[in-house]
Amino acid sequence: MGPRIALTASLMASLGLLAACANPESRQASAQAVEAAADAKDDATCREKGLSPGTKDFDACRERLAQAHADEATAQERRRIEFQKTLGGGTSDYSGH
């Protein structure tokens, strides 16, 4: 069941990215769909480890996954900033001016 959830999450994320080009409402809806898919994937990951929702171990598993996602988002933003520096140091996107 794990690969099916991963495939579904990937499909949802892809569809969300396509819809994001349409308008602000679509972007918001797609962001929510991507978040829901990620939530379902994290839930499945913890369940596959034999953990049950509502237990301390399950909650700790979900917190570890949330922290890993936050760390990855931070690293991705850092890479984006470094890329902006490489393309044109001092651009308004990088400098914040």
C-alpha cells in the first residue's frame, strides 16, 4: 500500500503544480491538495512502522517527519538564494530591496 500512496501523492503534487498556473484560487487549492497528500503520506509512513494514531510514538513520528520537511524547505530556500547570487548578485529578489 505504501507505493500506491507515494504514487498518489506524486500525482496530486503534479496536478497541483499544473493548476497553480491558472489563478490565485487555483494556487491556493493546489497548495492545499499538495499539503493533504503530504499529510497522508506522512500518516502512512508512521502507520507502516506499526504505530497507531493517537499514541505518543505516532505523534513523535509525525513530528520527526514534519521537522524533516521543514529542514528540507529551509535547505531548498538556501539553495534558491545561492542560485540567485550566482545568476546576478544584488538583484532585488536576493537583496530584499
